[in-house]
Amino acid sequence: MSADPTALYSRKNPFPAKLKTNRKLTAEGSAKDTRHFEIVLEGSGLAYEVGDSLGVFPTNNPALVGELLGVLGFSGEEQVPDPNGNTVTIREALTSHYVITQKDKKLLAAIAEKDPSASHFVPMTTPEGKAELDAYVWGREVIDPLLAHPAAKFTPEEFVKCLRKLQPRLYSIASSQKAHPSEVHLTVAAVRYESHGRRREGVCSTFLADRAETVPVFVHTAKHFRVPEDPSTHVIMVGPGTGIAPFMAFLQERKVSGATGKNWLFFGDQKAATDFLYREELEAWQNEGVLHKLSTAFSRDQSEKIYVQHRMLEAAEELYAWLEQGAFFYICGDASRMAKDVDTALHQVVEKAGGKSPEEAAAYVEELKKSKRYRKDVY
């Protein structure tokens, strides 16, 4: 829901916003395509706080939709129900309403039923076959098993019944509405890779990067990820890669509101020359005294990989001193590896600089969480 209860626009009724800016942040030679997007909210009544996320409803790549229709032998004009029961053309259904990238066991079971040569899918559809299913679906899309089993023929309606509803994606907001009253900014890495001999792409990240002019959006509130209410509180932010997004918002907010607490950002990526996101803005904030410390870790700029958690350990004494002065500690980014490594490093910082046993350090970090001074926005 929007922060403004009178707002007309919500997840059920997203606002058709204009995409004003689509700027590449990574330089030539980067392994990544990370972009800065500015979306116009004028006339939407949508309000957001720093720490919130923006929900974006993407559409699928029309080229993939066309290829899928060809494989299925459909013209694209056949009428089918969308997930809400409205009648649309199958082209519209596959473009705007259904997931056509990740497939699930419902589709595999249907293919196995129609083509005896696909019987190897049957064990994957059982609870015991989960590991086998996961291994098969990784890097494959709806089109792959159809290409492999052309004898499996579907009617348009049968086919859409095997698909899941296309869901919006949530992105951490990279702007403060106090600094940009009629806009919302995002920091998004366009996902593109090859697998099983085909080019693949992230649905929403490439929708924004390659195709979007109008973006259907809503605000997703995240009350757990706010700047401290007391403006004199210090803030430590750990946001490698696109995890920097909410901290761009935090720094804008702290600047506009004249917060007197210090700000320390840990940022990391692959190479300083090509992947130093928002370098100019961050250096300007350092010069203005908004950003008091900037600790960077570029993993591929030296023979052994250095990450943000290594920078935390190097600065253990000062980091611990900030915590002792009441600083809030924030992490944004990858939950599976980075957030765990940063959490481990935080425990080690408290042990090393605080002279505590592992048990005492664990209790110290637990207390940070209880007092809501340790906050995460991980995905």
C-alpha cells in the first residue's frame, strides 16, 4: 500500500509512470550492466519513505513471446483467460499476465502426459524428485521442454493453465522524496546470460533496461528499514553492488534533513574502473561532509579477492567505536552469501575490537537486533 491511504494507486491498481531516465552506471568493459532509473510519480499521489521498495509490473520480451507462439503453433490471436478470468488474446496473456521464463512441475507433468518420450519428467513432479526438478529447471525456461518434446501439443487454453501468474518485482528505492518530490529512483542490474545454448534474461531488469517507456508501479512499505529517528545517530551502511540503492536514498535524506549523525558506507563490486556505482555523487558527498567515511572493496582489482567484510575487519576498532556510540548498522543486498559473510564479520569485529568471547559477541549483536539498531534489506 502507498503511505498515503487516500492514494488511488496500489498493487491492485498500479500507477502507469513515465520512465524519464535510463542511465548506465557501469563503464565499458564491465561484466555487468547496472543502471540508474528515474521514474516520474507526478499525479500519482504515491508517497514513499527511504527504505521502502518500488513494485514494478514488467512485461515479457515480445521476441520470446513470438518464439513461444511459433513453437506451440498458435497465431497469437486465440482467446484465453488471464489469471483474473478476463478473456484476452494468447499473445497478450503471454506478454503481460503469465510467467514464461521459469517453468514449474505443472507444465512438465502436462508435457509428460502428452508425449510418452517425456516420461522422465514424471519423477520430478513428486515431492521426492525436488532435487532432480531443481537441477533440471535451473537455466531453462518454458520454451525448453517444448522444443525438446514437439509431440506434446496443447490447445491455447490448456497451455495457459500450466503457467503461473506474472508477479511484480520489488526494488529498493534509491532516492529520498524530500530530495526528489515527484520522482522515484532505482538501481538495477540487467540480468543477461547464456545457458543450455540459449540466451536468457531477467524479466523485469531487461524490461526496464531495454523496453520500458511506461512503468506500472506501486509503493511497498518497509517499516523495518528506516533511517534513525534521532538525526544525531551515526549510521553504518553495507551495500555492495545494487545493495547501494537504499543508501543513496539514506544519504539524500540525511543531507536534506540536516542530520548531524555521521554516515559510513561500505561499498564493493568487481573493478573500480568499471563498477564504482555513483562514484561522482559519493565523492561529492564526501567533499560536502555528508558522507564521513567511504570504504570500498573491489574484488577483482588484485590477485586475492577483497570484499566488504574484509574492509570491516580492517576497520574493526573504528567500527566498534561507532557501535559503542549508538550507531545503527544496515545491510542491503544478496541474502545467500554476502549478508551471512557480513554478519560473521560483524561478530568478529565485536570480538576483536571489543575484547569479547564469541558468546559475548553473539549476545552483543543480538542486543543490536533487539534494539532495532541492526537492520537488513536482503533478497
